[in-house]
Amino acid sequence: MELNKIKKQVDNAEATKAKAISELKSAKEILQNLITKLANKEQGEVKGKKHAAEAIAANLTVELQNSREESRPEPFKLVLVEAKDAKAAEERPVKEINILSEAKECEDLVEKKEAIVMAELQQIYAKKNEVDRKVETNLNAIEETKAAIETALWSAEMADSAKAAIEIELFRYHQQQQKLVPGTPS
């Protein structure tokens, strides 16, 4: 009966370990999916901003060429176009700096999110290690209990053997006593 109880404890410990390993694998998969989604999202946003900046630059180039062609007939228009060109030339570096700044912000955000995910991953590993230690402790306790049970069973078998030997010797002793004293009831 005690052996069945221990077997049940061993089975429970193994089931707990299997469940913990399964949960850890699931958590790792979820974490990997989150990392992938986050990286894809951030890359998409950076690409979108890059394309927007390229489109703005292309539009400015077209506008600049169109305004130059229109301004050739009149000197006043030429001055106006040159002023617009100068203004656009001043704004272009500012826009580029803004785009680069946003890209840097996106990069910083990705790094922060990556640090958060890594911290969560470390917590998951710490929990896994803790579960492994508990399982190992339980398995050691179960092994010790098994050894104690085996020792107790061996002692019980030895006691049964000794008891049987004593009973045989008592039976022989009674038989000898009966032979020595005739008519003695057994």
C-alpha cells in the first residue's frame, strides 16, 4: 500500500515536470512570435517612413524642374523660383534630419522592446530552473523513499524468514518433548 502511494507520487512528479516543460516550450514559442512580430512591425514602419521621405524628395525635384522651366520667360518669375529653390534647399536638410531622428527613435524603441523581451525571457528561464530544481528535489526524495521502502521490505522478509524458522524449531521442540514424555497432549 505504501509502495503504491510512492508510485503515485513519482507519477505525479513526472506529470508535473512534463507539464512544466510543455508550458516552458509554449512560452518560448509565444515569446519568439512576439519578437518576430515586433521586429517586422518596426521594420515596416521604418521602410514606410523611408519611402515617404523618398517620395517627398522626388516631388520636390519635379516641382523644382517645373518651376525652373516656367520662370525662364520673365525675370521676376526667375527670382521667385530661385527664392522657392532656396527655401526648399533649406527645408530639405531639416526634413532629412527629422526623418533620421524618427528612424533613430524607432531604433531606440526596438532596442527598449528587445530589452524588455530579454528580461521576460530571463524570468522564464529562472522559473524553468526553479521548476527543474523542485522536480530534482522531488525525484531525490522519491528515490530516498524507494530505498527506505526496499530496506523495510527486506527487513520484513528477513523477519518473516526468522519467524518461520522459529516456528519450525518450536514445532520440532514440541515434537521432541512429546516423545520424551509419553501421553502428554499436544
